[in-house]
Amino acid sequence: MNQPPTAITAYGLNPNSLWMPLPPSFAICPPGLEYLTQLDWLLIHQKYEILELITSFETANKYEVRNRLGEMVYFATEENNFCVRNCLGSLRPFTMVISNHVGQQVIHLVRPFRCDGCCCPCCLQELEIQAPPGLPVGYIQQLWHPCLPKFVIQNEAHRDVLKIIGPFITSACFGNVVFEVTALDEKTSVGKISKQWGGILQEFFTDVDFLGISFPLDLDVKMKAVMLGAGFLLDFIFFEAGGNDNERYSVWF
């Protein structure tokens, strides 16, 4: 499927990108999430920004979201301003606009400004997922824990549905970093969000990331969208550099 020239011009997409065919619409599925009904895995690929590499100024992030076959499912662009990106770094608030092959906005991720919560139980990280934009379908809330990064996935009514548990060391310097997605009992595995090792040059000299997200094929489509949002939030918290950030990884304590 070929995307319109307007989408290519506005977002700098590769005109030869192959897009996933649009599945049939379902009445119970929010418009724009039809793709997710047929998927159990997504790859978030951050695009290189030449200006950022040359000047070290943090530019608005852009991402491609692909399926197992490498087909484009969505593209995402960060919306905020220059001062926010370069003064607040990885803690910066944003609206992530996720669009389909024709440039239609289908998901908004809204992240308010919050503190680095590893040592303080107040003002922890959170994310609101809207699909379609303006209509919340779920939330990510950080849970305070002295040793591990933990988050809870909530539905639109703020009821806890799943949990995300990260490793003690979230450094991507030596291999993949895996965040387990579990049931509320923290024992039953539901999926994973993995930061994929990109090699020495990429890890140390750029903030371009690859994150894989796996989930059950029959998981509620809204929760799939929330897990996609969780991938973006984890990327910013643990693997994004910018502004006054000095590193892109940490030991959680």
C-alpha cells in the first residue's frame, strides 16, 4: 500500500516503505486500532536525526512502528518545544502523535512533567493513552519500589489490569534490557517490552532506540494500545538522552 505524498512530505517517511494492509473495521474496536487486532508483536524504531547528531541539540523524536514482517503499522512524532526538550531532557512532557498510513491521527500519548521517581514516592511518572485522540483508553502509572522499576497498566476507568516489572540494572550497554509484563499477581507472564542492543556506536553516540513489544494475540485491543504507549514511556525514562541528561541508563535503587 502506498502512502499519499502529503504524508511523506510532512513526516519525512521513506516513499518505498511497505505498509501493513488495513484489516476490516470492528464495531467494538476504536477507529485506527484495527491493525492491533491482528498483531502480537510490535517494533518501535526511532529515526536518526542528522541535526541532532551534528549540533547535540535535542530535536523532536520520530518513530516508525512495524510488525514482524517489517511492514509499517504507524508512525509517531513527538510534540513539544525546543526549550522543553533541551532543558528537561528525558523527563520532558510531550504529546506523542501516532498516525496511520494516510496521516490520520489515531492515538495520542500524553505525558505530563513528573520527577525522577526512583528515590521519591511522590510525583511519579505517568502516561495517558487516547484512542481516538481525546478519548482515554488507558493509563500507565509508575509504582514506587526501592529496588526495581515498576509500573501498572490501567484501563479507561483507572482500574489496574497489568503490571510492568523492569530489571535492577537498566543499562543497554551489554545487551537487551527486558521489562516483563505480568498479571496483577506479578507471576503470570503476559508479554515483554525489550530494549534491543544496537551496538557500541549507536548506544554510546546516539539516542536512537529499538524496542520490541510482545503481547497475546487475543489481548484487548485497547490494552495493546496502552502497551504500545508503555514502550514509548520506558524509552524516554531509561534510554533517552537530551538537554541536561548525562547518560541513558541507570542502576535502579
